[in-house]
Amino acid sequence: MTGAESGDGTGGPPPEPEPCPHCGAPVTAVIQLIPSAYHAYPCGCAVRGNLLE
Ligand SMILES: [Zn+2]
């Protein structure tokens, strides 16, 4: 392939950050610091693991 980035100028919708259910900040990632909990990044609130799915 050409190695072009997918989703950039190809007509697809841009990714929209999910708002944090606790503070409303855009969540760009969900991180797992301990096996039993997930936290939103960058705000750090505890969230469900499938928030961005
Ligand atoms: Zn938050």
C-alpha cells in the first residue's frame, strides 16, 4: 500500500472524544491502572472500561 494515514482527508468522520461522565472533559483514552478499574485520560476520573467503545 501507499502508507497513507486512514481517516485523514478520506471523507470519514473525525474521531470525537467521548465526554467524561463525571466531569465532562473530553476523554481521549481509557487507561487501566489496576485490574479492577479504569480511568479516563487526561482527566483521571474512574470510568467503565468500554467508555470509548
Ligand atoms: Zn473526568
